[in-house]
Amino acid sequence: MASVIDESGRVNLFHEEFARCPQPAYAELRRRCPVGRMVLSGAPIISRYEDVLWALRHPEIFSSEMELQMQLGTERPMIPQQIDPPAQTRYRKLLDPHFSRRKMEELAPAVARHARELIDGFAAKGECEFDSAFAIPLPCTAFLHLLGLPLSDLSFFLELKDDIIRPHKGRPGVHPDEFQSVRSAAGARNYDYFRRALDEREARPRDDLLTALSRAEIDGERLTRNDILDICFLLLLAGLDTVTSTLGCNMTYLAANPDQRRRLVDQPSLIPGAVEELLRWETPVVAVPRVVKRDVTLSGVELKEGELATLLLGAANTDDEHFEDAQRVDFERERNIHAAFGAGPHRCLGSHLARMELRVAMEVWHERIPDYAIKPGETPRFSPGIREALYLPLVWDV
Amino acid sequence: MRIRLDRAKCVGHGRCYVLAPDVFEDDERGHCVVRKEEVPKEFEEQARRGEQNCPEGAIALVD
């Protein structure tokens, strides 16, 4: 573990071992340095449940308003993720009903259909690379469905989000200095796309989220065109990679733990509990950033105004102080207060969408392909940051 | 058993009305609404699950 946490207690979150199996490093961090420091930047990294939750619930001290948005090809902050209460609350009141559990459940049959179609494409082969064959396309089709956009635009969006999140992908010769221009160009394509889509809906309203946003009002005033574009940007960036990564983490765990998998196959009613427990244990969105607005002390360590703090959700979710038998994966855990979707006012807007997609995907997959394993001789590869299983070769009998 | 909900703490995780649907329901925003403040005996176990699984600690049970 020395390579993830060095002798002076500095943490390298971008180490591949950490992306593959972060739980041992989490335990060491909570024990040795609950408020640690990142390698290179020296920025604070917070790992105890109590501290992480406190920070999430105090946006006036741990703010989401940061100057970093340009790194993602945006021209303005994404709404509502990169703005704080009270302005953020007004947007959440408007957006929450469109992402409520009830609304998201209405999409379940379409997601199940897409999942079956994807599996139909490879089931007879007895193998697939799970990330590209299933985990990437499924959330994207759900996103298109939700917004009321044509499925034929799937590849446009997949390229777009890769250019923004992973500008190095498919560009072996490109120097990292140029990544920012790749991102900005993708950001501009994204704004253009949604400008056109909104124009079409203003001319011919439909029964979809974009039409609803184009008519939405806050305190009697219409949202501006930029407001809507800034919401759409967030939906694209937050809604695709996160569920993709969670699907990959779940399947890696279940492929490596056949006894647990068999329980889900024999008893599909355990799936919702398994989704929660794997969100806790795997925490694919490992951390969220916050800007420290004024000096504050956590676990005896002083954080300074202006520092960029990393709240380690994964470490909080495996904290023995707050979860009984925290290091055991228990699909029937009675009390599961994980913060995989964050907490406080910025609780993930898409959490009910994600939960529905994960449940449906797990149900459909195990109905069709109950027995599978990681391809012998192969090792899954994970990306740092958000833990996407970039390479997950699965095999099964046909 | 009575339920005391701190609405200011609720941010809409939705665990309560999923795990204890006879005791809690969701409003339009997906925030918690208590169906009946006085919990019927047969739903006390549900009420406990809802209370235990609120990540914001917004639900309290009073005997």
C-alpha cells in the first residue's frame, strides 16, 4: 500500500491499485491521517464518515462553487452542481420533480428493453468486454430517453463525453497541453447541440424534459437559455460515466464472488439491497471536491480558506465507526446510510435514476446470463478518479 | 410510536419511502412525507427501518 499512501502520509488517488481496490487504503487513511494531504498539490483529503458528512452538510464552509469548471469545457458553472444554496435550492425545487423516484420508475420498462437488446447482441458469443458492450451504452440510452432525444445520437454523445472526461482516449499522439482545447471544442459542440434541440422544442413543444425546461419558471421568471444549457451540460457529464462505472464495479465484484452472485440469481428480491450495498462498498464516485470558504478544523487538523478539499466518499462509506461490520459485503444490511450519492443539499440529483438503472440492469443481466466469470488469464483494468472498469472481459457458457 | 420528521434536514434520498412504504411517502420533489404520525403497531418495524436508513438523520421515533 506504500504506493497509494507514502511514508509521510501523502495520498496518490490516481494510483491504479487504488482504483482497482481502494478499501485497504481507505482503512489506513482513516486510521493514520483522517485529514490527509494529496501528493504534489498537498490539498486536504478527508476520509472519516463523520467529517465527510459534516462537510457535505455545510456548503457555506465547503463550497461547490469553484473556478475549475473550465477544465471540463464549460463556459459557466454547471447547474445546480457548481452553485450553492440559496440559488441552488431554487433550481433543485424546479429539477427534483423531474428526477423523482416516481418519474424515474416510469422509465424502467424502456431501460429494461434497451438492456435486453444489448444482451441479445452478444449473449450467443459466450463473452463480451462488459464496459463497451453494456456499461457504456445503457446509461446513455437512458439519458437520451429521459431528455427526449433520438437514439441515433448515441455515438455523438459518447464521443462528446469522452472528449471532455477522457480527452486522451483515442488520441495517442496528442500532447496533454492540447487536451484543454479538445475539451473546449467538445463543450462548444455540446452547447450547439442543445441550442438546436431547444429551438426545435420552442417551435414544436413535445412531452419531454427539454420542453419542460424551456417553459420552466423560477419565481415567475423563465429560465434563461444559458441556465438550461448549463443544466444540460451537467446531465450529460454526471449521468453517463457514473452509472457506467457503477455497473462495471458491480459486475467485477459479482464475477469474482460467485456465492454472492448465486444468491442474487436465486433470489432476485435481494437485488435492490445488493445495489445499495455495492454502492457503499465500491463507491464508484470515489470523492467529491469542495472549496474551503473559511478556516475550519476537522479531526484536529486545520483547513485553510481557499484550499481545495477532497471528500473521500468511499472512505466514509467503509468507516467502521458508522457501519456495523463495515468490511463485509452484506446484501441484507439492515442499516445502510452510505453517502455514495453525497448528502446534504447537493445530494445527487440523479440518484433515483441511477438506482433504477442499476436495479433493472442487474435484474435483466442475471435473468439472461446468470453464470459468468472474468475471462481466465485476464485482469480487469480500472480508471482512477471515477472507478470505471475500462476493461472487463467476461465469459459464460453458451 | 410516533414519528417526528425534521423537514429541514430531508434532502430527498428517498430511502424511507422505499424501505417503509406504509409509513412514509414522497412529495412531488421526492422529499419525505409521513403518512400517519401515530404508527400502527403492524408498521412499527417498517418505521424503524425508515428511521435507521435516513442518511440525514431527519427521522426520529418517539414511544
